[in-house]
Amino acid sequence: MSATAPTVTTVDIRGHATPVATGGDPDAPALLWVHGEGVTSGWRAVHDRLAGRFRVVAPTLPGFGGTELPAWVDGVDDVALHLADLCETLGLTDPVVAGESLGGWIATTLAIWRPGLVRGLALIGGLGLRSAQPVPDLFIKGGPEALTYLANTIDGSSVDPLTGDVELATALWVEQAAQARLMWERPYDRKLAVRAHHLRCPVRVVWGAADRLLAPTHGADLASLLGAPAPTVVAGAGHLVSVDAPEAVAEALLEAFA
């Protein structure tokens, strides 16, 4: 059991049943965690560490974690606005928003479209910016190989449908379908550069030094575009930095926003 004893409730957000894990002092500043891909929804070690100083709110995005993928979701902006509705429903008026990988793209979109809502923006291996270098296409790779591009501490064989955990392999496949709905056409926001000036909050970027999907230089480009300091680069961590190094991610966010 988690040391912070999170609670998990299902919240109705305009007709969509949304699981939300919450932990930490209810009176502490709020931190909204927007998860990425790789079956990483739910309460995790990084949340335990952040919950010592924040009220951590970690919703499961539509189509992930076994939830329904509604027909109205066909882009990142739809999920960002869903999170805006979630904040209104939960009474989150000025949260720090932390997004990892795909969740970083969603979090950035939320902060651009609702600049008065977000107190601070943390991007951990955040997507959204077009890469100057070719990016591996994880949609054409099998689950075990795809996971090796996401984190160094995840055993890809665990999602092998023949020899691994069949339920986990199925969950990954279903989530890849949801991910494809959001980024099949292009894995970046072609208008990010012309919309970034709408950000009104401080931004911090955290990147894995051993990221095989997007090199740390991409994190530096993203930080520069968004007016953030140079990224915190975590030694030995892959793309999903909070999976490989939850303590380092928590430390970076606490230093920046707590």
C-alpha cells in the first residue's frame, strides 16, 4: 500500500466516468499529474514522493487504464479541455500541471488554452514539439520493443503476448489505440511555436539522459521555445523519466514549484 494512502474515486466529467487517484494533504497546493503512454496511469512511486508537499491529483485519461475512449476524442485538444472540465469539477483553481511524454503535450495545450488556470507547468519528456531528428515510430513496433524506447527499467518481455502477461499486453495494445487517436496524423503540434506565447506560467523541463525516443537536445529545444530554464537532465533515465527515476523527477518539481 502507498505510504500516502491515496484514494481513488470515479468522477463524472460531462458524462465520462474518469478514475482519479488523489493523495497528500487536502489543504496543500494542488498538482495535477497528466500521465503518458506505456500503461503508466494510476498512482505510482513519483506520486508518493510529490504527495509529501502537494495534493496530487492523478486522473486516468480517456481510453487509458481500461476506460472508455469516447467518440468525441480525436485530438490532444479534446483531452486538454477534458482536463479543464475536470479541474472545474474538482475545484482545482491554480494547480501545478505536470505532464509526462504524451501527457506533457496535453498539459502544454491545457496551459496555452487556459493560461489563467495553470500556476506552473512541468514537462517530463514532453511531446508536442516537432523533432529536428527522425523519431522512432512505436506504432509499427511490437509491444516489447516499443517499451524499450520508453523506459530502461521496464521489462519489455512482460508484454509479450505469447510468453508474458496477456492482460498487460492487451492493456498496452488498447492504450496504443487510444494514443493513435491522438497522434496518428503527426506526433507533434504543428502550431505550438505560434501559440507558445499564450503561456503565462513558469515552465520546467525534465529529460532522461538515456532517452531513446527523443534526445536531451530536443528537451533543450522545447525549454527554449517555452521560455524555460535549461532542462534538468537525469542520468541513466529513459523517456519516461518518472518510471526510471521517480525520486529525481519529484526533486526537480519540488525545487521548482513547492
